[in-house]
Amino acid sequence: MTLALSDTMLNSIALLPSVTRLRLLAFLHFVDEPKSLAAELNFADSGDLRLTLIARQPAESGNKH
């Protein structure tokens, strides 16, 4: 049953527009490694909800050229 569910999910994701798949991938990356991204959640008066994910830069090394 798990494999059938996974296949169904993959088939459904494949039907999504490219930009939607990219957004989904970014969200899954955030869930998998929350320290690598910052998240900002905004609510509009209209009821719209926006989640913005921002990649955090790795700590800079001591050598700068």
C-alpha cells in the first residue's frame, strides 16, 4: 500500500506546473533541513497566506580574496 501511495503522489506531482514543483521542493528542503533556510509567514487582510523561504548563507571562512 505504501508503494502505491508513493506512486500516486509522484504521478500527481509530475502533473503540477514547474513553478509549483519548485516551490514544493523548497518547502520539503525546509522540512528536511530547517537550519539551512529562514522562513517568513505573512497573512494579508484578504485572508491570503504567504510562506517565504530564504536560503541562509553558510558561515564565511576566514580567507577572503
